[in-house]
Amino acid sequence: MFLDEKNIEVRSGRGGDGICSFHREKFVPLGGPDGGDGGRGGHVILQVNEQYTTLLDMGNTHIYKAKSGAHRQTT
């Protein structure tokens, strides 16, 4: 059997959550925000494999997802 067409779903990685914090110092009573950004989500890259002769070789996977970004952490 030969399969030359296949429907797939591709999802990029979700970005990580930032953090809400405020700058605190002894002589700075109303410091501004200094929270950090979350990490970037992962990328999805489609790459050709010349060893495949039909799309049946890809298996039954229909959803391809990248990893999520890291969350901002306090230091």
C-alpha cells in the first residue's frame, strides 16, 4: 500500500510564564518592577528523511508538539 497524503497537527511550544517582583533596596523606597520574562517556546522543524518511501512509514502520530519554555525563577 502507498500513502502520499497525510493530515498532521503541528503546535509550537508555549512560552514560559514570567514573574512579578519589585526592586527593593534600603534607600529606594518605591523601586520599580524588576520581574523577568519567561522562556521562549520551542520550534517545530520539519525534516525530510530520504529513507521513507511512503508516509505510512511515519506511523500513526498525528500531533507534533514542541516543548514549552522555562518559567522565570527568582534569584
